[in-house]
Amino acid sequence: MKDAIQKGFISAVGFVFIMLLVNCQEAAANRGLKEQLKQNAEGILRRKELVENGTFIQIPGPNPIITPGPDGAWDDGVTEAADAFKDVDTYYFYYHATGAGKGYRLGVASSTHPLGPFKKHGDKPVLDLGPAGSWDDKYVACAMVLKDGREKYYMWYSGHGSQRQHRKWSIGLATAAHPLGPWKKYESNPILEDFGYVGGVLKVKGKYHLYSAYPISSTGYKGDYSPLALAVAETPEGPYAKYKGNPLMEKGDFGDWDDGGISEAEVLYHGGVFHMFYGGTQLYGPRLESIGYAYSLDGYNFTKYLRNPVAVRQANPNAAAFAEVHAIIEPPFIYLYHTLRYEKRNNKSFPWFEDLGVQVLVTQRPFSLDMPVLNLERLGPNKSTALADSPPICLGNTTDVTLTAECTYTKKARRPIRVHIRASYDGVNYDTADLTSFYNDFKPGETARRTFELDTKVRFIKVIVENLDESEGVSDVRVIATLGG
């Protein structure tokens, strides 16, 4: 009996000790959890603080960077931005265009520099319309490219058919071993029916998050604008589940800069934050679009930047709209590729003309940005470029600028090239006299280069290159502006 009592006592003491140990472990775990939650909350606050107090300095690119093809080309009509994608050391700009009597089809141009010059790939679309009667026999547009393996590229795109059952924007998939293709459409397309314009696709924790502009032309939205929506899948092919919390982001409240709606936009993940740059328009008046910014810490709940818009159309001469925005982040620069619409062109008013353009956002000072201005294979003897050949160079947010001229002379060359600089107050109307000019270095039979520092407070400049040699041409003519601030 005594032994039983002792054993019982020992068991009770053991149980109490174990419970105390468990309670201590739970308390320690709770303290650890609370500390972890505190650290997470502090991290979230730091990230939000960094985003909200961050710097966005807008510098228009050498626009336009891509224009419609010549008469009769597959892309001689409406040309709009689809996706900007970098792979290794090459930048790819996908776009959809109409032409040759057909609806939107997809093309691509590439460059080794984020601001160009961009060279179109081939004379045909990289992704064409489907066969007659198919779900994408009328339009193929809004490409989004994702690299998912060493030589595995996926392209999500929006398609629209001509037959009644296909008169809705659905999502298709294509694959390739290289960004330039050839692209092969997935046999079971569409992978997601009736889900608008593809904006972006991210692979997050093994799942594919497809962001789109959907539903198109929602109630209260102007034209073909829409809220931001999300669908998620385990594989690129799907099946995709539309997020029950859609829409993720709506147009602004009445009176806001984006109260008319937002256009499709890519979502990027960088530095622990989901970033989105989007075109926004006002409800009343023409479709005038600037670029806004929104961010999310989880990819679902997006917060609009308090100081939107971050890239205003007025900074780009004659610009009416920046639409269909896609971005590449390369700190301290963010390159925003977009459709560029004009207020007036050839005595016709917006929206009859569209090119492709780029805006640069600088996130810190000091900075130094190289911008290609002119790129010519050859300039003949006693010839000059036209003022229209040069893009406007905006100096509004810069403190210093240098121009670098480069060319290759023949062995028989006798005189150098001369660079003329013209100024403008609005980027549209330029002086008829030079602000200043400079001669390139002269080395017959060699490539010569000279950098000229420009001391000026004007807002816009353009350049004209003149070959002073009356008998010999020059080749590989380049002018680069280096903007600092």
C-alpha cells in the first residue's frame, strides 16, 4: 500500500513537472511567436514606409521607341504594348498590332539596351490568329512571357473569336525554347475562359498567379477599362481558380485622377513587395492616361500609392495617354513600357495614332542615365539628319547633361561630323537656330568619339548630325545623352 502511494505521488509529481515543462515551452513558444509577429509587423511597416516615402523621378524615354510597320506590313495599323521581358542581356518588347486587313496579332522587338534601339523580329507575327472558327480567330493580344526553366518559356495571351460562342476575351497559352519563338499554342486552349486582358503572371511558392483586367467595361468604367482580377493554378496549363476576393483593385473614387478606370498592367515581385504600374484615366473627357503605382505585401491586397500618378503624360511632349503599362525593375531605374497615344498628329486629333514608348522612373539621387538618341548605319557626304529624326530629350528633372557623339570615318575622310543642339520650351516647337554645337573628334579610317558637356537650363533639346565631308560618308553614327541628377 505504501509503495503504491509512493508510486502515485511520484507519478503525480512527474505529471506536474511535465505540465510545468509544457507550460514553460508553450510560454517560450508564445514569446517566440509574439516576437516573430512583432518582427514581421516591423518588417511590413518598414517596407510600407520605404514604398510610401520612396522617390519616383520621371524621365521620358527617347520616344517613340517602336512605330507601326510600313504600308502593307502585318503591323501597319494600331500598335499597342503587350509585355516587356528581359532574358540574360537582351530586352524584349512584345506588342499586338493590326494590319494587312487582320485583327490584333503579336509581334516582338529586341534590344541590348533598355531604351533601345529596338529591332523588330522578322516581318511576320510571332503568334498568329487561330484557324477560322476557333476561339482566337479574330484577335491575339496582351502577351505575358515567363521563363520557367533554362530553355522553357511560357506565353499567356488573350484571344477573341469571331463566332458568337467565342465573342469574349479568354486566356490561351503558348510555349517556346527562346523568347523569339517559334511559339507553339497549347492544344487545349483556352486555359481560362472569359477572363479579360492578361496583365501579368507570377510564379509564387510554386503556384501561378495570373493577373488580368477583368471584367472588361465594368459598370461605371469608361470604354474597355476594368478592375484588377486574379486567378491561380498549380501548373501553367491550369486548371485556374478565379480568386473569390476579386476584384483586387478598383478605379479611383469620383474626382480622383483614375476615376474613369484602369488599364491592364503587369504585377512584379521585387524586394519582398508586389509592385504594379498601371494606366489610369478620368471619367469625363477624352481618354487621357497617366501612370499610377500600387503595391501589395501579399499579392492580393493592393494599396494605391498616395502620390499618384508617378508618370504624368504631360512630361512627354504631345502625349495624350500612357496605356497598357509593363515594367522592368533595375534599381535605381524602373522602365515603364507602354502604348503612346498623341494629342495631335498630322492635323488629326487623338486617338487616331499610337506608337510604343517608355518612361523611366529613378528611385534615388544621385543618378546617371544613358539614353540613346540617334543610331544611323550611314550618313552620306554633305548630308544632315532631320530634326524629326531625333527624339525629344527631357531635361526637366536633371541637373546635368552630356552628349557623346561617335562615328567611323573612311580612310579618305577629310572633315568630321558636327552635332547641332536645338532647344524647346514645350518639346514640340523647337528653335530654328542652334543653342550650341560641337564637332566630333576626327580620325580618318578609325572610330572617333567625343563627349560634350551641355550647360543649359532649357527643358527640351533635340540634335541634328551634319556630315561636313563633301565626298565621304560616315558609318555607325551614334549620339547618346547622359542625364544626371
